[in-house]
Amino acid sequence: NDLLIFRLISTKCYGLVHKDENESEKIWKHALLRDFGFDNKKQDAVVHYLNTLRVKKTDPSRRLSIFGYSASECVFTASSTFESWKHWRKSSLCFYGGNDRCIHGPYFLRA
């Protein structure tokens, strides 16, 4: 019985975080603001926090940058806040070598 209740709650939480678009966007937007230093007060904040970095898995000696792309190829606009958070997380792991630290998103977008 407890396992069934746990499964039901787990399924509802997954649906809330990944399938309910309005709630999912709010949750992942909050995570982006908290984890990567985006400012929610700006009028065009949507553009800022949906812009993210691509990370390419390549041999470090052949990389054009730490992320594996040239600067012009690295930045793209994500289709959702979850996708943006996921790419910022990958970028943080790449930049800090697997350490559990987060890069400051606006700083990297300006650089």
C-alpha cells in the first residue's frame, strides 16, 4: 500500500515538473534564477534566461573553447526553461570539471 501511494505521488510530481507547462515553466524559471544568477526584474528577462550554452563532448586538445564550440556557435535560445536549465547545468559541469558549482549565466552571455 505504501509503495502504491509513493508511486502515485511520484507520478504526480513528475507530471507537475515536466508535463504541466505552466507550473513546469515556473518551477524551472525559479531554478534558473536561483542557480545561475539571472535577474527576474528586467523586462526582457525571458530572453536572457532562455539563452543558454551548448556543450560538445570532444577531445580537450581539439576544442575551440572549453565548451567545444566557437563563441558564435555556442549560444542558442532554448525552447523551454527546463531545456535552458539543463544546458546551463551541463555548462557548469564542463567549466568546473564535474564540481557541483554553478556558473553565473549573465556573465557568460556577456563574455
